[in-house]
Amino acid sequence: MTDTDRSSPTTLADKIDALFRIVRRPNREQFSHEEVARACREATGESFSATYMWQLRTGRRDNPTKRHLEALAQFFDVPVAYFFDDDQGAAIAKELELLGALRDAGVRSVALRAVNLSPEGVNTISDMIDVLARRESAAGGDRNDR
């Protein structure tokens, strides 16, 4: 399963996990729980451990303070509404999925080449992608299995 195959995050743990999976360091590696916790401690001046970060990410803890969520939003460069507003959270999740997909060189190449197409050409490419996705889904294929 790829980052973009997952449905929109709904729980706090899902939202935090999506941030870790999609928002990456410049070298494309995930941030560690310790890195995020340290930044949140520095931003809030409050206790925030790597273990607590892991607990939030896995759903073992689900009631952080507003300041902790604000610090997480600041670290991952998303609006704090991502955590509080379901509609805005869903919209932000879609944008994060797109950014995650664009990390894939093949997807980025297709997107860049499609920029110069007419609206009709873009619609044709979109239709072709839908057909291929349905075909692969019906066959039970995942591009990561190949």
C-alpha cells in the first residue's frame, strides 16, 4: 500500500500518522518521534516525550493539550485546523496525499508532462488512469508487489 492508497485520516492517531508518513525531511526520510517531541517541547515549554509522541501516533493516548496540537501543526507546517475541523482536516489530508504522490518521481514526471495538455487531454489521461486503477484493483495488484 502506498501513502496515497490510504483513506483520509479520521482519528487523531490517523492524522498524526499521516503527517509522519507524508511530511518528510529534505532527504525524504521520516522524522523520528524524538525529533518531533523535541521541537514540540521547545515550542511549548511543556513536557513532550518521544514516548508520548509515539502514544499519540498509535492511538494509545488521544487527548493532547491544544498547545501540543498547535506545536505539532507548526512542526509539520499544517494549519492547526487539520486536527480540529473535520472538513478542513479532510481537505488538508487530500493536499498532503498529493504532496506524497508527487514525491514519487514517476508520478511527478507524468504530472509535469500533463501541464501542457489541453483540458480535454488532461481528461483523457485521467480517464486512462481510472481504467488502469480499476483493472489493477480487480486483479488484486499493487504496484509495490511488482
